[in-house]
Amino acid sequence: MNILFYCPGYMCLLISFHAVFAQSSNAMNHSCEIPLLQQMGAALSVSPATAASRFGHSEFTPVVRPALHSPQALLIAGTDRPETDSSDTRSDINWTRMSLVCGSFAALITGIHVYQQSGWWKDNRAPFHFQEDLEYGLWVDKIGHFYGASLFAFIARQALEWAGMSEESALWYGAGGALLFQTYVEIQDGFSLWGFDRVDFAADVAGAAWPVARYYYPPLRRFDLKFSYYPSRTLHEHSDAGGFQGQQHLIFDDYEGQTFWLSMKVHDFLPSKAKSYWPDFLCLAVGYATRNVAGTDAYPVFLLGLDLDMTKIIPGDTAFLRAIAEALNFFRLPLPALRISPGTVWYGVYF
């Protein structure tokens, strides 16, 4: 089942955990402040002052290790990534906004559950089982799982930052909420005719991890996974296209109308002398789609197209404008494209 939904109803539980963890980590910080030179002195069987003089210090100055205030800090401890100062990881939560965020997410997840229950699960229940379908949608649905999880994580992150959570904490809780929701859907599928698809779940995990990987490894930010859509004939003409008889198809199930694009920021790859010849907002994208999904001879389609980096077009003067630009970078706007397989077809504008 293709999941382009994004509804972190589990975020309320995650936020409560964050608040409790922040309090406990503050206490941990005070109990773990061990001067570095005291450790050196113990290792050399001398006093801290003697250790200081041996290492070229005129006076003994305790060195305090920064506190680990968040789960993500615990995960990266011991790596070569610079530790974040404690003031950067503490959250100043606006609980009025957080209540709005949690309430909105709870309402959204309830609505989507009702749709999933009535449209997919209710009349197709079965004992829990695992089942993979590598031909369903010719992998468009798998890419959709990845894309849906990453989009969910982005929306949750922006909402949590608006509510006052630190950027890094919001990143991790957004990714965690995305994975929780996608896992819930897979488990429900496991109790239906489709079964728990482990390939779908792997795509969910990868999609939730994608924004985290981009945060800690900046070269990945040169790439964006984007989505474009134009309703296909199968949306209404074939009620069983890619699904089952009587299913009410929506954009989420219309695989033939979906195209996914891997957009590359060409400007970031060019040497310094060549950057002036290529606009920083102009990108190249490789597209993937499928055709004739409702028939027996479905086939994949590959495309090349121009694309835009909206973070270079929309001014980043405010947090709101930056969020809008980042959100638009999840979608490819109608622009010229070239189909490279099967055959060659030029599109003046490809949706």
C-alpha cells in the first residue's frame, strides 16, 4: 500500500517522553562533571595540580564535559561529530502551540485511520502474516513509502520547531513519529489480505532516516526526492487498477499518475570557476514512473527534466519563508522533460 499520508498522532507520546528525558538528563549532567585533569592525575598516580604542571598548565582548571540532553546526543556520542553545547539542545516549549500541534496530528491520524479502515482493511481481514509483492506498482509504491516517511518527518519537524523544540530534537522526534506511523500501517496490513510487506517497511525506515542522514552528512543535501502528479485514466476507469474490486481510488493509489524525481543541485557539484555559468537555482532531475498499471503489460518509464531549487528562489529571511521553500522542494513543478525510456519523447511541460 502506497503511503503518502503524514499524520503523527503518536507525537503526543513522544513529546511527553522528551520532557521527562530532559529533566532526567539535567540531573545526570551534575553528577557526571568530572574534571579531566583529575582523571589524568589518577592515571599517573599524582595529584591534579601535578598533572596540570606536567601537561604545561600553570594552574589547575577543571574541564567539564558537556551534558547529553537528548536521545540523539546519546547516539552520536563518541563520534567525530562536534558535541553540541547544552544551550543548543534544551527546548523552550510553548505548550499552547504544542497542544495545537498534538491536537491537529491526533485529528489527522484519526481521519486517515477511518479512511484506511473503511477503504482497505474492513472487508479484507486475515490472520497476521508476512507477504512481499515486488511487482505491485512496479516499485512506485515502494518509492512512495520512502517519500511519505520523509515528508511526514519534515512536517512533524517543522511543527515541533514552531512549538519551541530545538531543531535537532525536532528532527529526531519527527523521524521517530514517521517511523511509528508507517509501522502501524504495515502492522494493520499484516492483518489483511496484503500482509506485512518487509520491503515496504524497509522503505519506511529508509525514508524516516533520510532527513536525519541529510542533517548529519551535508553532501546528501545536494539531492532532493520530489513528487509530481497528473491524474491517469485508471483513476476512475478501472476500479481494480493496482488494488481490488470496489476500491475507491485516490491520488495515493493512482500509481500511473505519479512520478518521482531525484533532483540534483548541479551548482553544488561544479568547480568554483564554473559556478558563475550555472544558476544556483537550476537543477537536473531523473524521473521514474509506470504505465499501464491496470493491464498485464505494465512497464517503467524513465525521464530527465529541469527542476528548481526553491530554497534559492524564495528568500530565507524568516523561518516561515525557509519552511515554505523547503516544503516546495518536495514537489517538482511542471517544467520541460525528456522521456529516455522506452523510446524518446520530448515534453514541453511535464506534470
